[in-house]
Amino acid sequence: MITDIYSNVKVAYKKINSFVRRTPFIYSSVFSNDLGCEVFFKLENLQITGSFKARGAVNKLLSLSEKEKSRGVISASTGNHGAAVAYGAKKLGIPATIYVPKDASNAKIDNMKIFGPKIKFFGDDCVESELKGREDSIVSSKEYISPYNDLSVIAGQGTIGIEMDQQVDGLDSVIISVGGGGLISGVSAYLKKKIPSIRIIGCSPKNSAVMIHSMEAGKVLDLESSPTLSDGTAGGVEKDSVTFDLCRDLIDQTVLVEENEIIDSIVKYMNLEHQLIEGAAGTAVATLRKLKNNIKGQRIGVIICGSNISLATLKEIL
């Protein structure tokens, strides 16, 4: 499967090229000097809709037949994937309905609304919203666009790996935030084929780390999540998700971070790099800092996965 994903990523890169941005992969002097290694940040916070999700959503939408497009699509999301589906659907003239949990971030809801989808609130967790979205898609005969449990979506996210490989030579490790596992599956499947020695480090907030705990248990667990700033990675994982086996095969190390570490890393990153980032990106930066003693002398890539954080949340953590 990994070989197939690698090939599909290369195809996806050509397909979505005119719909998404080739984001910078910048060297950070400040973080490099502080940590004693070479740190490069992949700036998906500058991506269209403010997160990497546009890549996978657009790739999936482009794979649909004209008949499927005419019927419309349904998705479920805490926000970033929903905005990405709404963006792609608007560009391609496809009607879109997005199911979101009742506690979804207002900033991310507003981001979705820009592109005009129908938004429906359902459930207290993204898994509940996903189940409702899938049920609705079956009843209405509309294509369901999964946030992560879809090989076309995974291939789209994997195009980040192509850019990283082209932009920086000799990466030793890559740090990627983990929610449902679509991002880390796609990027890792590509990079491990190109750079067999590369280490993939997956990270999640301690308050919501369903995929990481599931990997440790050897099966997808049904776990409750506590509130976390990293809402982009929060919530459960579908029991049949293709990403579960991919994460087990591709991730070399997992790291859990506390909420205070995420807050401190968001503030530090914004102060030093002068860019807005959201909680899931803060999770990756917190992991980078937490591993300081283990990454000396390495060349490290960190995916800054998004920038969609509300002003109210930003004011609170500051």
C-alpha cells in the first residue's frame, strides 16, 4: 500500500498544482541555535484556507465523476477540512454540506462560511459528526469526503512531502501532528520511499491522542478526549480507518505534549517567527522543543500545519 500511496502522491501533485500553494520550507536560525540542530519549518499555515487540508480535499474532489460532482458532496470536520472541502467545491462548482461538532472553533466555522457550504452541527466529537455525515451521504447518494480515511485525501496531503524533499536536502527527521493520521500517512509514505533513513515523529496533545494510544494498543480505541488547544488533531478515529495500519507502519516515534507546552510553544513561535499558528501546529513545535536533547546535530523538518486560531483564544493564551 505504501508503494501505491507514493505513486498516487506524485499523480496528485500534478493534479492539484493550480489549486494550492507551494508553501515555503524555511530555515529557522533562532530555533536552530536554541536547540543545537538545523530546524526547517514547512509553512502550511500559509496554505489556502490556512491549513494543509486544501491539498487532500481538492485531490479527492478532482477524482469524482461529473455525475458525482453534480449530486454534491458531504463531509465532516472540526473546521480545517471543512473549509478545504468548501473551497475545493466552490472552485469546481460542487454543492457541499459539512457536518461539524457542536463545540467546533468559531474561527474555523467562519473560515468555512467564506466558501458558502451548508453547515450542520451534530455531536460532541468529530467521530460523531463523521458517522452522521456518512449516514447522510448514503441516504442522499452523495459522495462523502473523509478528513483522513480516504486514499485520495492521503495522497493529496502527501504532496507536502514532495515539496519538502525538493526544498531541503538531507532531512534526518520530520515532526508531524497526528489526529486521524491522513497528513502523517501521506507525507511519510512519500518521504520514506525517497529517504529510507528518515525518522517520522508523530505527536499529539496528551488530552486527545486517540491514534497514538490506538497504535500502542494494536487496535482503534474508542476514547474520550479532554479539551485541547490542538482542536485540529482532537477527537476519535474511525474504526476501519486505513490510516491506522499506515501510522503503525510509518511512524518511528510518538510524543505526547501537555497543554501548557502547546501554549508556550505557540507564543514562542509567534514571537520569534512572526507568524500566526494554531494549536495543532503548536503541538509540533512543542514536540520539537521537548526532544531537544535527542536531536542535536540533526536536520529536522517540522510541519506547521495551520494558522486558524480565533482571536479570543489567542487573547486568552497570550
